[in-house]
Amino acid sequence: MSDNIEQVKCLIVGSGPAGYTAAIYAARADMHPVLYTGLEPGGQLTTTTEVDNFPGYPEGIDGPTMMVQLQQQAERFGTDVRIGMVTAVQLHKEVGGMHKVIVDGTKEIHAKTVIISTGATAKYLGLPSEQKLRGGGVSACAVCDGFFYKGQDVAIVGAGDTAAEEATYLANICKNVTMLVRKDVMRASKAMQHRVANTPNLRVLYNTEVDEVLGDQVVEGIRMRNNVTGETSEIAVTGLFIAIGHKPNTDIFKGQLDMDETGYLITSGKTTKTNLPGVFACGDVQDKEYRQAITAAGTGCMAALDAERYLAAIEH
């Protein structure tokens, strides 16, 4: 461990829309934020080709470009953006205490406030053909990308409430939707199952898994396998949506910050405050309901304001 311990007012962990928005607000409030990007600079949006639903971009924008612009905006106000991964934390339990953060296993930083925006990682099936076509028709967000498949045939994988909700959402804009459920029953609530059953252009195939995603540059179809009979069949689709859940990136905070049963950080009321003073959480790391770039950015703003008020209270 280096002898040079860096002391900062505001440390932001993660670099998606939440992290960069927090950085913009924190920098403008003279908090001199230091932001570490994590393993995936820019977050989930860097895997999204088109962003059409973020206000202010009438022609749309591709995800990576948008994240570069957000970074540039944060840097314009003085944010110190660094490539690096926070590997361990020792969070202080007392008001005014310094939080110890280790970056890349070697660098030690002591921060008065920590804003966590490490996001969540979408779960995928793990097929090489699926990974190859991410951004070319394979998506983990129907609300984000469904619009691009208007009037087309698509498939969705999943069996829970989110999958059922996304399937019915897609059915409103797509020609036909095929829902693949791995078991012989859906995990979704009865209300959501009824909604699926009452959607005429949505069919559910039980005991069915994706064997292969077909297509070279873009999705052209999927090969499905019945896991009871072993039979395979193919259907032509232009989009494949994976709705088997997300994993919040919170492992390093376990045992120190309050989380729900799936690992999402719990924040107090309508604030971004965690159970420890001076530690705030924003974006998909604490939001499993909406998971949109615009809502993440909104909570990033809130986290910076919460951190600013906390600093004002302990410094006066």
C-alpha cells in the first residue's frame, strides 16, 4: 500500500449517467469530485447503439457518444475522471468520519463523501452467438430498444414479472412476440400471467430455451430447444430480448451497507442516503424499478445535492 494517502471531498464510484450527472453537480458546487470509471467506463449505455428516449437529443444519439459527452461535461467543470476500479472499502459509521477506499488494490483514498453509482449488470444467457449480436438485435432492455422493432417479429426470454411486463410492452408495438420460458410454469404474478394470456399477438413456449442466435451482423432468427423432448426448431425474428434479471454491482459493499435480498442498495425515503453518513447511492445500483438513463441521471443529481448538504452540515 502506498504511503501517500489522498484525501478528497467527494469520491464518485462508477461512470454511467448517474455517476457523471453527480459529478457535474458536485463539481459546480466546488466539491472537487474524483470519479473512478470502473471496469466499464460509461456503464450499460456503452453497449446500446441508439438512445432515442433521452431528452435533448431530437435525432437520437448512440450510447457511447452520449457517455463521452457526459464525461466531457463533467470534466469541463473540474471533475477528475480516472480509469480505475474500486476494489475494497472501509466505510466510517460516524458523521464526519473519513471513508477509506482502495483503488486497483493499491491506491488508498480517504473521502468525506462517497457517491456510489456502480450500476447493475444485465444477466445474459452466455451463448457466444448472443454476445456477438449484442447491439445488433440482442438487448436486455425492451423499454429502451423495443421501438426499433416496431411492426416486426421478436422473441423474449424470461419468466418473471419483468419478462411478462416487457413481453406485453413489446406486443403493443411489434407484430408478433414469442416468449420463451425455461420451465413448465411462469414465475410471474397471476395478474401478469393473465395479461400475457390475454395478449393476442403474444405466444408463450414452455420448457423452451435459446440454443443459438442466428445471424452474422444482425439477428435474423433463433434456434430453440425443447428441454424435455430435446427437439429443436427455428423461428425468424429481428430482435431477441433477454429479461432474466440484473445483478447490482454491490459485492464490495456487503456487510457495510444495507441491501435488499437481491443486493440492491437501500436508500432512505426519497433521498439517496444509505444507512451510513456521507455515503450516497444513485442509479441502477439502488433502482430496480425503472432502470432508465434519465432516471439514473436524476438520482445522480440528487446524490450530489445530498452530499453537498452533508458537507455543509459537517463543515460549519
